[in-house]
Amino acid sequence: MSENRRKIVLLSGSPKVDQSWAVSAFLAKRGADILQDEDLDIQTIEVRHALLHHETESAFAELSNADAIIIVFPLYFFCMPAMLTRFLQDFTAAYPRATNESNVYAIINCGFPEPEINGEAMQVIGQFAKKTGRTFLGGVLLGCGGMILGAKNAPFMSPVFNKIDAVFMRVKNDLLTGNSSLKKTELAAAKFPRALYFLGGNVGWK
């Protein structure tokens, strides 16, 4: 085991009260499992929990020391959740510049079938990285977010999870080799009939 373990922080930005139904929390846990290595220190921070339990100072300290930050969140009304926006703004005010080399990645999901709708939110994360002196290396934009939990074991979801897992593996490789990959953003959505997807979504709302 290395004496200087590299640190990865998974920042889960779902505002849902019940995190067991949060896609972001699910993906963050999946990432933590994939990233496990004796030379890596993996921390997961739930933004909602940190804000509501007044634990932002300790959360900010963890983020400031991270060699890699993976921000996982849903799109709400075409924007980042307000809780996550405030969290990142407050972090930037407390720690305006990174004190060590640090990479930022993002995994963003939306309820629409078109993953590119997440594009502007990904640009916001890129600006956060730039403003705090970190290197933004992209991630993955996910469409059909409403299916990720309910259909996670379905064969047609395999290509989606392959792209998600590839982000985590890229983070792991970047830190363990010391050679950061090129910025890369993938698009992923389940190959599922659009009409059936919206029908299921409307039934769920009722």
C-alpha cells in the first residue's frame, strides 16, 4: 500500500429526501465500489445531508484535499439542483483556489430521453473547475434517467452502465498512473421506445 494514497471524492447532488430512490446516490455508490483500490482513498459526500446537518465545513475540507472530484447529479428544470449550486458556490468562496493538482468529472442524468439536454449543466461544472484551478475532464450525460434504477438489470441498460463505469475506470487510471486522460464527454441513454418511456413516466407521476 502506498504511503501517499490518492484521494477521490464522490459528490452526490440529489436533493431527494429518500436517498434510496436517488439515481445520483445509486451511481455514487456504484462508483465507490468500482474505484476501490489499496492506493486510493474514496469518500462520498451527499450534498443534502451536508447542508441539512451543518456539515459543510468538513465536507469542504474533504473536497479541497481531493485529487479527483466526481460530481453526480440530476437535472432539475434544465438546471443543477439548487442545493448543489449553493454548495459549490459556498465551497468556492471558502476555498477559491485548489492547493494541489485536482481533476473534476461529472455524471449528469435527466428524465428526458435526449442526453444532450444535460450539456449546459456540464458546462457549469467545467466553469466550476476552471474557477477553482482544477482540470475538467468531462464525464457522461445520461438520458432516460427515470429508468436507471427500475431497469438497472435489464439487458438494454448494459451499454448505458458501460459508459458510466468507463468514467469511474478513467478516474482510477488517471490517478494510479499519474497521467490524466484527455477531456471526454460521452452521451448515453437506454434504447427504449420513446412513446412507452413517456407513458411509463406519466403513470408514475399519477
